Amino acid sequence: MKISYILAALLLTLGLSQMAYADHHESGNKPGEHHGMEWADANKDGAVSHDEFTAAHKERSEKMFEKMDANKDGKIDEAERKAGKAKMGEHCKMKGDAK
């Protein structure tokens, strides 16, 4: 009888931990965020064409470049690269602490 209770408790614990993991990794998005590449599907037809893919990545890369080019000279020098890397590290730490 004790083994049944221990087994039931173990299974319940494992089940709850899996639910918490799934919630953290699957439904933890903020409103407007998407999984996969839904953000690149400009015409919302359920598929991402080559043009949609390249356009979406170009837009994201331009935004990233603008953020990293602190002095707006059209180049990312070593100091700006290091500052950008540090800022990304801080952002990741903040996301991890919020959960």
C-alpha cells in the first residue's frame, strides 16, 4: 500500500513538473509574440515564402544594427560590439529573473 502512495506521489510530481515546463516554454509569450516564424508570414497564409523570410530578417537586422551603432556613424566598432553584447547579456538575465 505504501508503494502505491509513493508511486502515485512520484507520478503526480513528474506530471506537475512537466506541466510547469510546458507552460514556461510554450505559453509564456507576451501578447503579440509568436512561436516559430509566424511573425514573418506577412500575408498570413500559413506559409512563409522566401520573399517574406528575407524581408522579415532584413527588417530585424536593420533594427539590431541601429541599436548597436550607438554613435550612428554607419559602422559597429569594437566598443559598440562589446556594449551590444553586454546589453544582450543583461536582457537575458532580466528575462530569466522575471520568471
